[in-house]
Amino acid sequence: MRISISDVEYVAALSRLELTGEEKVRLQKNLDDILLHVEALIAADTEGVPPTSHILPLKNVFREDTVRPSLDRESIVANAPEKMDGCFIVPKTVE
């Protein structure tokens, strides 16, 4: 499938891009190359190949969810510029 300059101009307009003549020609070639690769992928025989999301087998490794001691509230807010009742006071950002 050949991409025309008018196709490139249409996509550029949708993307709100201003392209020079040289850029249009270069992008026309790039888009043509991309479509050639896609056509090669479409033509590839994938019969018997199971669908996968990754080329390598992945396995999630989870650690045991255990309760651990954490910092106490006073040491966390000790250096806060403003605090009240063990909580941070932050400026209001939404009316």
C-alpha cells in the first residue's frame, strides 16, 4: 500500500503538525516502510503458534505479606513545616 503526500498531510493536520516539503517526503517513505513491515507480519504463518503477551515466560514472585513494625507517627511528622494532631497540614489546592 502506498501512502500519498495527501495522506501525510491529512495525518499531519490531525496531529496539528506543520511539515515542510522535505519532511512530508521523508514521512511518506517512513510510513510506507512501516506498512511494508505490517504486510510482512500479516503474511507470516502463525498456524499453531499460541497467542502470548511476552516472548519470554514470566512468573510473578510475591513475598509473604507479613506485618512489620513501621515508623511512629511523631517521628514522621517531626520535620513537617505545619502539623496538627500527628498529621501534615498542606495548603488547599481545590476550591
